[in-house]
Amino acid sequence: MMINLALKQRIPPLENGDRLTRYEFERRYQAMPRHQKAELIEGVVYLASPLRFESHAEPHGHVIGWLGVYEASTPGVRLGIEPTVRLDQNNEPQPDGVLLITQTAKGQSRFSDDDYIEGAPELVIEIAASSVAIDLHDKKKIYGRNGVKEYIVWQIFENKLDWFRLQQGEYVSLEVDTDGIIKSQVFPGLWLSMSDLLTGNMQQVLAVLQLGLNSPEHQIFVQQLSGEGR
């Protein structure tokens, strides 16, 4: 009798392909003896594979370094690495990075009482190696449906980076300008030299970002975030 009761009370482990509600996903995830990256995408569980250095960890570090400099120069903006994001009842992704505007600065997401992001961050970043099929299809759909304003997907094996902007419910690609720079439409001053990022030239990536941080558009944005000039 005691054995049967123990079996009933035991929480099943998360498995790849499980179809769960967000509540059940979180319940099983929190009961795991060791936490690994797990996501709920359209009601389906995805467990991450071990991460390689050159095809994930290093490019991830480069993107976070670029965004970290922007965050440090832009009060009212916060950067997160692999946070759990509660988007809706069937989707709880854990993107490689998010850049968001805080609630006090009129951002569109919030932090829950148990310290998760609820709602859509303004910018989401995914480093896509083995996960490219998910990142460019199901995740792209749910991020757009839930109002993520900009979405960056770095396809490592293809040596390609896509930066999407949400317009009228659909993602369109931001274009590289004549100087080889992509400029965020949501975060003024967030400039990226795509070719230098793809070749690992972080010195030039940060030099171009500094140009963006020195631009009048960024200065106006900082004033807006702080409430000046409203």
C-alpha cells in the first residue's frame, strides 16, 4: 500500500517529445534532480543536447558581450542569458539571450513573483546549430505571435545571421546598410557589423557598436527611457 502511494506521488521526469501544459512542464522541471535546458514549444517538450564550444558556446559569448556593452550604456534596458520566458499557456522557451526594456521604462514584459519573465521581451536571440529547424520555424512563429519585436537567429553551420523585425504580425528581415551595418529599430544605437561578428572580429564589432552608442538616436532613447522629455 505504501509503495503504491509513493508511485502515485512521484513526479514523472521530463522527456523529449512530452506533450504538457505549462503548469505540468514547470512541475516536472522543478522536480528534476539536475536541471538542464528544457523548453516547452507549442505544448511539446524539448531537452537541449550538450553544447559544443565553437558551434555554440563561443558565438553565444560573442553575442552576449556585444549586448552587454549596449546594456551598460543604456539605463532602462536589461540583458538576460537563457532565461525562462512564460509566453503563453503552451510556450515556455529558454532563449539564448533576451534584451528587454524594464517595466518602469514602459517595457512590454514583467518579472513574476517567482522571478521568471512573463510576456514578450523586446529582443530575443537564438544561437542555432542543431536547433535551427525549431528556431526558424516553431519558435519564430510563437515569438511573432506573442509580440517579440525583434528576433535574431545565428545559424552557425551556415555562417549566417538573420535579424527579424515584427511588422503587422509578420517578421521581416532587417537589411544591412551600405556600410555593412544592421541597426535595431527597437533599440536605437544597437548597431551590428554582421561580417565582423561572423568572422569573430569582436574588436570591430564593438567599435561599430560604439558608433551607435554615440549617435543622437541613442542619446534620445536614453532620455526617453529615463522619462526626460516626455
